[in-house]
Amino acid sequence: MNKVVGRDDLLLVTLDTLRYDVATELAAEGRLPNLAPHLPGGTWERRHAPGSFTYASHQAMFAGFLPTPAAPGPHPRLFAARFEGSESTAGGTWVFDTPDLVSGLAEAGYHTACIGGVGFFNRRGALGAVLPGLFAESHWEPDFSVASPTSFEAQVRRAEEVVAALPPERRLFLFVNVSALHQPNWFHLPGATRTAGDTRATHRAALEYVDRHIGRLFAAARSRRRCFAIVCSDHGTAYGEDGHTGHRIGHDTVWTVPYAHFFLEQREFAA
């Protein structure tokens, strides 16, 4: 990452609440035509979330603790705050001297921009202002929220505007918290009803919805220069497994998440 930071733009996409099993199933079934080609080997890496719900997980990720590979470690991290005795800081780790990755990248010359999704990014209260407050520029509106059936399309449009407004020479760290997977997601499956509520099937349909539009986000991210992208879930969620529903619990459906990182090479796009 010491060769990447300062040279390339950076994109972090959290597919909020996405389950690992659903993500891998859809990739294997060929139902993620825009995401799967970017996944190393065509599939997601199995990792453990740093938190069991959005706020905790993002606080950890913004400190450099991305989801951990689900195998014995230690595992070298991409980013880390300077911390004496850290066993996961290695030669290739980009080390920052600020309290969080966002301000560290800002000190390195990056413009930092957040496009929020779930309530922890909506600035409607003090808690909802903490995470977006890390960024130089942050955006949230009701059209980006969990209640909107077209939330990701609206987020992508805003991302395109953010990228277009930035001077070409300025490096960009763009963060997008995708709310479409989070409950309620029943409206993404044709024939599903509010009364029946969310199910594993509607969760699958929500990921297919995101895949239909994520190509535009990738196009914007790599329109200025090469972009290093991280796409992952912050935590999963339960749909009745062992009697559990939801997240903020210590269940495997919550702790096990999909992860991928890859380069988006710069391309010229027609206006």
C-alpha cells in the first residue's frame, strides 16, 4: 500500500449487512455480472467482521481494521495507525500518524468524501454525525436511506457528481455505505410484500439490485486515474438461523462477511 497511497485514488464500498453465504452463492450462480469479474478468482474472500453492527464495524475499519481473513493469523493489514507492538503492521502496510485512516489520507493530500446510507451516516442526531464527520465532504439524504427502493442508484449519481467536481490533480478517497441490503429489503424482490417482510430471498434480490448499478460507480472511480477498490460487508444478518433475527449478535451469519480488493484501471468513457 505504500506504493498505492499517493499515486492512486481509493474507493471503499461497504455493502451494509451483506451475508457471506448469499454473496458467494450469487457469484457462483453467475448472478453478479458486474461485481464478479473484479473478484480475485471470481469469488469473494471469507473474512470475519470487526464488529457485529454498522457503527462498531465502521469505527474499526476507519482505524485500519478491515475484515480479518478467516484463517489463523496474524494477517498483515493494508492500513494501520502507528502503534508500538502491532503484530499486523508489516512492510507493505501504509502507516498513518493520525487517529483514523480518513484523516491520515487527508494529511497525505487526499480529498475525503463520504456518501452515507444507513442511519449512522444521516447527521440527524449527534451519533449520526460521528462517522461522516471524519470526512471533508459528506452526503446523505432520504433517497440514500434503507427506506428507498432506489437508494443505490441515488448514491451512485451523487458519487458521479463528487468525482466530476474534484480537480483532476487531487487524489480522492471515496467511501460509499450501501444501504440496499439492510432491512427493509423486501421491495427488491418482485412479488414480495411488506406484510411477509424480509427474507434471505429478498436479501439476495437486494444484492442483485446493487450489482445492476455498481458498474457506474466503478466507472466514476476510475475515470480520473487508476483506483484501488475495497468492497466488503461490515457485518451479516440472521434470518431465523438458530432462532436469531437481525444482527448485533455473535452468530456466524453476522460475523462472517465477504471481502475483495482489486485495482480499477483507468479508462476513457464517452460523455
